[in-house]
Amino acid sequence: MSDLTFLPATEMAAQIREKKLSPVDLAEAHLAKIERLNPKLNAFVQLDPERVRREAREADSAIAKGRELGPLHGVPITVKSSIDVAGMRIESGTRLRAGTVAANDAPLVLRLRGVGAIILGVTNTPELLMAWETENVLYGRTNSPWDLERTPGGSSGGEAAAIAAGMSAAGVGSDGGGSIRVPAHFSGICGLKPTPGRIPSTGHFPASGGPFALLGVVGPMARTVDDLKVLFEVMQGPDEGDTCAAPVPLTWTADHELRRRKIGYFEDDGRTSVAPEIRRAVRIAADVLARAGFQVEPFCPEGLEEARVLWKRFFVKVGGMLIGPMFRGREQDCSPILSQFLQWSAAEPELSGDLLLESWFRRDSLRAELLAQMREYPILLCPPAAVTAFRHGERSWTVNGETVHYLDAWSYAEWFNLLGNPAAVVPVSHSAEGLPVGVQIVGRPWEEEFVLAVAAEVEKACKGWRIPPLAEKTANPA
């Protein structure tokens, strides 16, 4: 590959270990790419080139001294600006936190640094992460490298745009309602939403506590599944700051064991219409898995509609109840996108303590019901969303002659936030407009390794990732 910045992160690390590639040269290639593309994409909130260069020189020195190198030694990555990176802004896209700088690294950031990763900077989000489009009044709008008139998704949209365009080798996002998986689908990259507690959310703002501990997680984003695996291995493990943490050992599934498990797939849930190109991608993925020796059968779990309703109650209604009071007396500081979210929240029925408790108990029962169904189908294959990357500001779409509204379009991701399943998105194909199309692979709680193994099989057959047009036009030859 003629462009260093589009090598897989694992390949970057391998070439560094073999002394075929210098961390300094790799850092400079990424900084040059950022300088060229970020003015159009607006993916970064903060970049520290001098620190990056210093750390790259230190990484070079470690090689020269024969020190043991970690699996990401010298690899430049990014982190969503809702996660603590010492010395960098953690504003989560809101004026209420303008100028807030993290004093310490989040545990997952410490783990990434501990294996040699170099943090390029932090990336843009919608205000307080409450949107599937990345725009805020602090830093403005992030654009897709596939089409500047479209969004790379949200809330991890800055991460997705940076990784897809080769401005970052890989990174870290967060996901409470599809915020890793939808941007991965929109941007043609891979993303993993883990089980709550598998990767510590300590150091994330807003904090994953109360009802949001059920929904919100942090996870890796990258251009390849192998890169996701490495980031997952490094970041996973319990931390006392995460209320859902559990000491789950890494367990990679043997190939012969992998193919003994059945996969159930569905193209839509019978309620929210799915764009034809996404339905086609699910069929393609199902076919390639069947050809690879998996037993793949049509299957749609029961209870998904109730899961959608409960997710909306927790995320939209409770989210509005928590965020609304933060803006009392500072209403002028609220972005249009967040104002719209708060209006949707206010329009929902009032949530009493009794109803909240009833919903919480019902969520747990619904989770048990889904897991009972997944005894037969421990992997589910389905759409990650109802539509592909949309134009900035769009809030409804006509799909198969039906209107799909904004909150409904992401229900395919939201179910699994409510129910706590790990889920990955991997690119499979492209639409007639040339936009990326991904599929979602869902597993049982704590079985991320199985999810990633199946995702790797899909990736191997489909080879869905490719360089976005904007980055292709401004390639950085080695």
C-alpha cells in the first residue's frame, strides 16, 4: 500500500517491530494527513503535534535500545472527546464544559499507552452525545469522507471520520444507542459495542451510572476486525470505577468450535423498514457465513419492539430528565440538535418512580427472554440501522414507500444497548450512491470474542472496506 496511514494498525505495529517502519515517519504521515483533510472533515477537537512527535521519538528510542514492544507500539490512534486523555479537552461537545481538560488518563487510555499506542488527539461529538449526527456549537459539524454533505454518524462521528480517512489508525468511541455501530456503518469501518463492564467506562462523561450503566459502553473502532481484536484485548478487563465490571477471562474460540454454533439472521423487524442495500448486505453476509460452514437460518427474536420502547424510556426520557436541568439559566448555550432531543424527551409521557422501577424490572425479564432464545442462535446477524449515511439535518426518510423517522432508524442498534449484548459492525458492500453498508453481528453477554471471530469471517469474504473518495484524492504516498 502506497499510503502509510491506510495500513491496518496491526500491520503498522508489525513493520515497526521489524524495523521496516519508523514511529516518527508514521506519526508524520498521520499529522500530514490531518493537516490536509481535517479542514474539510472537522473530525478533531484537539491535536497536540509536538507531543505526538516527542512520543514517536521515544518509541523509536525504545526500539533502538532493544526494549520489549507492545502490540500497538508506535501506532497513532485517537480517542473520542468524552473520554479522559490527560492534558486534552473532555468537553463532550457542550458549552457547559467548555475548556475542561482531563487531569488523568481513563483506565482504557492508560492501557493503550501501556502497549505503546500514541494518542494523536481527541475527536468531535454531538452535544452530550445525544445524536446520531456529529455537530455542536463549540466545534461545528463533522463531515463524512464519503460525501461532505453527509454525516459520518454520531455520537462517535469524529472518530469514524478520522479512522475512515486515514487520519487515525484506530480509536475509541462510546455507545449508548448505536454511537459506535452507526458511525462504523456510515463510514465503512468496523466497531465493537462490548457488554457493559467488559471494557471500563471509567473516565467517560457523561458517566455510565444508574439506568445509563445498562446502556452506555466504550469500545474500539478501526478499519479491520484484527485491529478491533487487538484494541479489545488491550482495553478489556475490570476496573473498580465501572459499576458493571466483572473479571471475565479472554477466551478465543477455536475454529471447529466456532462453526458448531448456529447463526440466526433477519433483514428487518417487521416494524421499521430497512433500505434495500442494507437488506442485501445482510443476505450477502448470511450467504458467505453459510459457505464458510456455519449453520445459518432465518430467525428474528421476539421482544424487540418492547426493547425499543424501553430503550426510548431510559435513553430519551431519563436522558432529558437529567440533561434538561443542566441548562437552566443557560438555555442559549444549548445546541439546536440537543434542543431537539430535549423536545422529544419532553413530549414523552411522564415517568414516575413506579414506572421507572417497573421498566427496570421488565428490562431484566426481557433480557432473560432474549438469552433463552439465543441458546439456539448464539449469534444474530441483522442491520445496524435502517438507512445509510444521511445528509446533514435530515430527520426522516422514505424507505420502501414508508416513512422512517429519526429515532426509529437506529432501533436496530438500540435493542442491544438495552439488553446488554455485545455487537460488532463490519462493512460488507456499498450503495448505488457509493456509500458504505455494514452489517451487525450480535452475541450473548461476555462473548465478544465469538462476535469478533464471526465478524472476521464476514470481513474475509466481503472485503467491504475501501478508501473513501476524499482521502483517495489526497493520498499521502510513502
